[in-house]
Amino acid sequence: MAFDLTASSHFHVNEYVDANVVCAGVEIYSSQTIAWIYKESEWGEHTDVTFYRQPSVFLNGCLHIMGHSGRYSMIFAVDMEGNTWRKIDRPDGLHHSMHQAQGHLCLCTIDGPNDSKLSIWILEDHGTNNWTLKHMVSMRILFGGLIFDLVS
């Protein structure tokens, strides 16, 4: 579901249509037109957005969702008319969590030996794929050593 109450009271619902674990397109419902539209995917072949099943982020008129293009981890974005399709490279990391922070796309990654490092990345210019590392912290410091007890 996508909505921005500061811009409009209307909302959109996106349903990704998959064919053999590949995103074939998206069905978009608009509460303003009270209708569904279908648009074929322009993300290219081998795009999978069904694997993660996690919350998406609505920002700058586009719904962002994590997925894969072949063997590459990416963020995929589509606007609510199905006219603009983007692929955004993700920073390295084994585990990712996507959010919105102060009008920017934010990505938290966990990686390092024993998943020991939390990094916070911001996509400051939405027109580029250039992520800025804003903060990095040791999980041991963040959780006082408890993280290793939880993992084992």
C-alpha cells in the first residue's frame, strides 16, 4: 500500500505479478480512480521481488521494494502510474532493512564476522545510485555483548 497524507488523502495498492519467480508486472489500484491498472515490468529479465515479503517504502511518488536481478541484490522502484521503473544497487551486506528517514531512502545493513557490524546508509540524491555511509557501529558495543548470546 502506498500513500502520502501530506500530498493527498488517496492511496494506491500494488500487487506484483510473478511468473515462475520472475516479476512480470505490477497491478496498481488507485483509490482516486477506483480502478486497477496493469503494467508490464520494465525492470528486465530475472527480476524477483517476491522473495523478501517485507515492508516496502513509498517515497518520491514511487514504491520501493527489495529483490534480486539475477544474482544481484537491488532495490526496485515503480511510480503509481507504472510509468517510471528504477533499479537501485544496494550497498554490500548480508542482511538489509529498508526505511525512510527525513525524506531519503535509508538502508541498514548487517555484515562482518559473525554479523558483527551494523551500517546505516542514506540515498541522499534519489536520482543516483550513490549511497552515503552515515554511521557504522559494532553490534557488540550496541548490544553490550548480548548479540553473541542471542545468535548462539
